[in-house]
Amino acid sequence: MKIAGKHYRSVWPIGEDAFGIIDQTKLPHELATLTLKTADDAAHAIKSMQTRGAPLIGAVAAYGLALAVRADPSDESLARTHDMLADTRPTAINLRWALQRVVDRLRNRERSERASLAWKEAAAIADEDAAMCESIGRHGLGIIRELAARKKSKLNILTHCNAGWLATVDWGTALAPVYMAHDEGIALHVWVDETRPRNQGASLTAFELGAHGVAHTIIADNAGGHYMQAGEVDLCIVGTDRVTANGDVANKIGTYLKALAAKDTGVPFYVALPSSTIDWTLASGRDIPIEQRSADEVLKMTGRTSAGTLATVEIAAPGSPAANPGFDVTPARLVTGFITERGVCAATEEGLRSLFPGHQK
Ligand code: MRU
């Protein structure tokens, strides 16, 4: 995607012994990039959320594993680094999916060829993610076109967290259809949930939409239900970190409440995902591990002061504890449909299998 006319991906190779990412902890105040040279660098970037979003952490982990293979192509190192990277974040399945792809690619291959194979596999994972997201955009565009034609005036779309190009390799999942609709001249406006506690909506989604010229308004997380009741939301689209075989959806904490409000008010609630986000091994969302994050994310906020420097301030009564689950699970019955790279389907096991046949439980 473009920022000030320059095309960016959110991860890119630098030769065959390093790769680059955008440091998302600096956005929206600064567009800084980082060069990662080891698997430990990649693990740190994922853990500290310099890089984030389910599909993107998959691609970053794959590049990290490929760097470790270059340093030591042995089976022992491969297994150790795989486990180290897989442990960085628990909820998004793409991380494990991407690491497994690299491991599978190297099975029974000579040590001498492993580094090059691993690097190529990481690059393929990144390229395929960009292609899948572009395809998600085209399928979601159909939904937006239809709603816009029916409404005949500006369409209001609500999204939660960041499921734009910063959360993937390019395009995004939930935002890909929005960008395509905007580019073909459909009048639309996006309600951006700020997405406490880390504010991915306010700091990342709003940044992306603004850079692309899409009209948007940041709202407090609690405001979405109000706008839905007022008839000011025509469509919700969110991303996801893991969809189980029955269609349950793990996504950033607060997604469930938006889906409930959408159901109550009759607003269509779509989830956009590449097939790498489907966990066919889990029967339902009850079994998805939910990341528990630091209480500090709830008790403190970081932002730019009027002097232009970044500062972190405490916002709670001193001594009060805080709980911070990073994700929640939206039951499939609250989801209108899935927008995938192969088309739109019902949020059911049958729906998923109609587009992706042949997966074992
Ligand atoms: O904790 P984060 O910022 O990695 O969470 C990201 C989300 O929840 C996104 O909505 C999800 O990964 C979908 S990304 C296309």
C-alpha cells in the first residue's frame, strides 16, 4: 500500500540474510523501519508488537526461522527455533501455520540446501499472503457494492482493531475491500474503534485510512453500539486471529460486543480472513488460547505530548490491579459471513468446507 505515493509492504527481504519491518510501536507519530538479522530479533519484534496482526506475524516468524536455518541448518536448531518463535504469541494461528510450512519444506532435505529453501518458503508465504488479501478485497468489494447500490448514499462501515495492510503483508483483510471500494469511487466512511488498551484502531487503522485518503472517524470502543442503534452503521467488517472449524472467531478483545450489537440492530457483521487463519484442528472457539497481556497496557497510556515527545502516563488509581485479555471469541451464530480469498461463505463448518474442501479435522 502507498504512503505519500511510496509503495510499502509491512515486511520485506533485505538480501538473504536480513529482512525489514515497519516499527508499529512508533506509529502514527513516526514511520520508522527496523532491520532484523536473527530469529531472536524476529521473536523480540513479535513479542514487543513492533510487528503484529495475525498474517503478518506468520510471515515475520517464517523469515526469522529462515535466518536461524542459515546460521545452523541442523534439525535440533530448527526444532528449537520453531518452538521459540511459536511461543511468542498464543492466539493467532497463522504464526504456527507459517512456521510449520517452513519446517515441512525442509523435511528430508540436505543441510546444504536448507537455508535457500527456507528463505524461499518465507518469501512465498509473504507473497501468497499479499495475493490472498488482494483476493479478499475483491470478494468483499462485491458486498460493499451491493450495499452501496441499495443505500444510494454514503456507506458507513465499522471496524475494530487493525486488520489493514499493517496487520498483513499488504492490502489487509477487513480493510482490503474498503480500499478497493474507495478506489472505484464508492462513497464510504469508516468508524474506527480506538481499540483499547493498545489503540490499534486509533494509531494504526486511522493512520492507514488517512494515508489512503479514506474518510474515517475514530470512536471510543463503547460508541459502536450507539451508532448501530442510530442507523449510522451499514456494515461491520473485522479481521480475525483464528477461526475454528465450526466458524467461531477469535479477534481483538471487544469484537464480541460489536457482533452482539450488530446482531441486535440487524447490521451485517462480516469477518475477513485468509485460509491460513482457519484452525481445522479445533472444533470450537472454546479451545482457542487467549493471550493474557500486561496490566500496564490497561493502567498506562502512551502518546505524543504537545512538545512533540512521546510520553507514557498512568491513568488509573494507584495500586488498582488490571486484567488484560488480548482477544475474545465471537460465536459463529453472530457472524453474517466470512470473506476469504476464495469467496464469501456462511460462518459454519459447511460454509468453510464448501470453499476449502479436503481438510482433515
Ligand atoms: O494484538 P494484535 O494487534 O496483533 O491483534 C490483531 C488483531 O486482532 C487483528 O484484528 C487480527 O490479527 C486480524 S489481522 C488481519
